[in-house]
Amino acid sequence: MKKSFAIILGILSLAVVQPSFAQTEPSGFTNPINISNNTGNSTNPQMVFSGNSVYVTWINTISGTPSIFFTKSTDGGGSFGKPIDLGMASSGDYGLPSISHQGSNVYIAWQGFVSGNPIIYFSKSSDDGVTFEKPLILSDKSKNSAFPQIVSSTNHVYVTWIEKAEDDSTNIVFTKSDDSGNSFVAPMSITSSKGNVGIPKLASDGNNVYLLWEDNSKGGYEIMLARSTDSGSTFATPVNISNNSGSSGAPQLVVMKNKIYVVWMDDTSKNYEIYFAKSDDSGVSFSKPLDVSNTSGDSGYAQLDVSGVNVYVVWTETISNTNYDIMFAKSSNDGTSFEKPVNLSKSTGASGWPQIMAENNDIYVSWVDNTHGNFDIYITKSPDGGTTFVKPIDVSNTKDESYYNQMAITPSAAYMVWQEANQGNHDIMFVKSAIFVPEFGSIASIVLTISVFTIVIMSARARLRL
């Protein structure tokens, strides 16, 4: 993709401005816990939760040797067990891990290397993360594969990734397990593009499986969705959701039974805007795209969540060359229309990588911001369905760089995990809300789907040119 958003996140890392908001009250969160806690370099955390258990996986490099680590908490994030090493790499860098949890099973997929080629690994725990089985190789070892995504439903485990062909085109490959990860069917190609596809988003609901991605096989990038109604055995012809003259990318989706909600960034209007579309028939057809941001600046890298008939969207908005803010827009009529966007960060620095989660009428938005001179993790909450938001809270609040924030929400707690610089390396840090009240007040003790910038770096490291 072109224009300023292709370098925004690079600019974010360079922008340093003076503070505009400072935290003067207790945050309502526990002090950060170092859950990686080793001398290596720990990056790219991913988190899921179930009941009172919190599961975290990340990339860990010790003495130049990378691996995938895992740890869990059984007391709602109060403490974590000793990290488990899922398997050492023989060479090369490990890529972004993806984690899913179902019953007593924990599933993790990641990018590793065999004989210098990036491939997709999978490992399973059948005892709720106490031990893990020897990793399986899911992809074709003779082909370069990267950026895996994993979801699970009952006894089904679904994994998808990007595979590079000899002509440098990239396509989406999918495999599944129908026996809780004990075995997998032969991988199938979902696309057969002579161009490039972006990192797919994967979701499932009942017997339906959905794959969402951006695709430039016909020239400009379009947002495509393919669905399966037989638990991933077959997929229907992809639907073009964006279908316009501009470049569309960085899609996200939420699936709620027969409804599918999709957002993406699009430059049809000559600057990037955030567009939204939904399907009421399980992905057979979609509504006409709706411009949610509708501003004169560039808007990009949106996230969304849905609660009842309320649809919530957040994104990064260009304010100036060094100032980016987190914007929020709400629909109260199931995505038919959206209210005027609200600026949540309102800082003079660079804010980016927003995350959003809704729990009934409570909405939580987190992001990174360098207003204080280094990147910190911020969070805000709306207790009234997005009508008002409390003052943002700095939950990392250190002199070191904190970023790659992930968030999880339960009816009684908020969990945050991120990577934080520590004397040249990084650690994985975790916090939870101590007491959850309507405010975080003093009585209560983040080509395309990661970002063009990140994909270029990770693709180069994986020897995968997207």
C-alpha cells in the first residue's frame, strides 16, 4: 500500500514530544509482573483466558537460540508458573505465535525453521498447559510458510498461514484437525493468486469457519472472505467485501452466530479511511461498505468488537507528522450507521496499536503512546456503552519502551500483557485490574494486518517477500 500509513509505525518509534497527561491517581491495576523472567529476549506475547486461568505464549531467544515459551496462571493472574520451552529452533528466527484454548487442551502454532526454510509448527497440551507434546510440522517443508493463525471449537482445531511460491506470489493455506489436535488433514490452498495476499484472519462458529484477507491478484488490494459450512472440509468461492477502485487492507472481523462484522482501511477517497461492512447470512453476502472515520487525515489499522446491537470500532488517526491519536466510533443499530468519532488518547505524542474489547455495557480500549518520551501502555474504559470514557491510565509506567500490547476482559477483571525493553532485551510483562469498578479510580487499587512496517521486517527475517 502507499502513502503515509506505510511508514506510520516507523515514525511512531521516532516521535518524541512533551507529556500532555500524567497519572496522579492509583491505576486500579496490580504492579506489572515479569512472567518471562530470564536473561533472554522475550517478544510478541499472545494471551487467552478461561475461567480463572490465564495462558500466555511468546518468542524467547537465549544466547542467540530462539524458541516458543508458555506459562499459565491458575489464580486469575495473581501468579504464573515457570515458563515451558516448547522446542528449540535449529536456525533462523521464530515468528509470531498464535494460541487457542478448548476445555483442558491448549493449542499453539508458530513459525520456525527447518534447513533454513520457514515452516509452521504446532504443539498441544492435553493437561491444561502443564506439559506439551512434541511439536508437529503442519506445512510443506519445501516451501516458505509464515504468519500462522489458530482457532479451536469443540474437537476441531483450525490453522491457516501464508505460503510463498517459486514466482514469489503468496497464498493462503489451511489445515484442520477433527480429533483435538492429534492429527491434521493435508493442507489445502484457499487462494491461487499470482500476486500477494495478506495475513489471514481466522474465526469459527459452530460448523462455520471463516477466512478473511486482503488480495491483489486482480491489481489493487481487495478484502476477501471465504467460508466453510462443514467444519473446514471445503470452502465456498471467496466474496469480495470491499470491491472498489482503491487499495484495501488490514481487515479485522467479529463473528456472532450468522452475523459477520468486518472493518478495514481503504484509500478510495485518496486518503485512508476506515470502512465497515456486515453480513446477516453467515458470509453469503455483505452490506455496502460504510465510511466510519470520514476524516481529512489518514485513518488505519482498525479493531472492532460487538455487544448485542452495539458495534465498536477503534483506529489510529493521523493528526500531524508526529501526532497520532486513537479514535473511537460506535453504532447502536447493528452497524447501519455510526456516530461521530471520539478522540480517546488526546495526546501530543504518537498513539498506536489499539485494542478493544466489550463486556456487556463496558468497553475497554488499550494502546501504546510515547507522549512521555518512551512508549507506554495505556488503557481507558467506558462504563456506559461508549457514551463516556474515563481518563487514560498508564499501566506500564516505566522509563523503558513498552509495546505489543494484548488485552483480555472478563466480567470481573481486565488482563494486560506486553513486551518491555530491559537493558537491550525484552521481557513479557503482565498486569490485572485489582478491583473492577465503573471507573479505574483511586478506590480501585495496538500490504497489512499487523502493519505494513512490521510485515516488511518480519518477512525479511523469514525470507518471505510479501
